[in-house]
Amino acid sequence: MRRGLLVCLPALSIVLAGAVSAQTQPSPANKSFMAAMESMHADKQKGMEPNSIRAWEKLMIAQRRGAIDMSETVLKESTDPTIRKMARKGMDEQRKGQKMLREWVSKRGG
């Protein structure tokens, strides 16, 4: 019994190592999510300014862009009708909010 267990342990450790490695490797969707978040955070940094209202407007525009990008990734990756419906709805809402903010900013000379 011990000998059989000793023979199986190295094989089991190889299988487990492969499973852990596969879990730590980002999927194409996760890479896309990370790129969207990095871009969103970079845009947020650009939006920082002394006027808190202007900063908020720019931060929210960047936040909405990130949400749109992530929803686009979900639409590419998922076939689940409920998820796709939520992603489309979210994109529509984010685009409307983004448009409203941009119009507000342009009216105020931003």
C-alpha cells in the first residue's frame, strides 16, 4: 500500500502543479479585462486636477469607458443570453452617461 502511494504521489504532484499553473495563467478575457482596467486607471490619473468637480467629471468618463470595454469583452466571450443582455444594457447605460458628462463638460468649457 505504501509503495503504491509513494509511486502515485509524484504523479499527483505533477497533475496538481499543472492545475495550479493553468489557474494562474490569465485567459484571453482576463487579459482584456486587465488592459481595460489599466487604460481606465491611466485615464483617471490624467483626469486628476485641483477643481474637484472637473476631476470627478473626467474620472467618471474614464470609469464608464472601462465598463464599456469590459462589457465588450464579455460579449465576445459569453454565449449566455442573460449575461449578454446585462452587458448590452450596461454598455447602453454607460454610453448615455458618458455622452451626458461630455456634453456637460463641453458646455462648461472643459
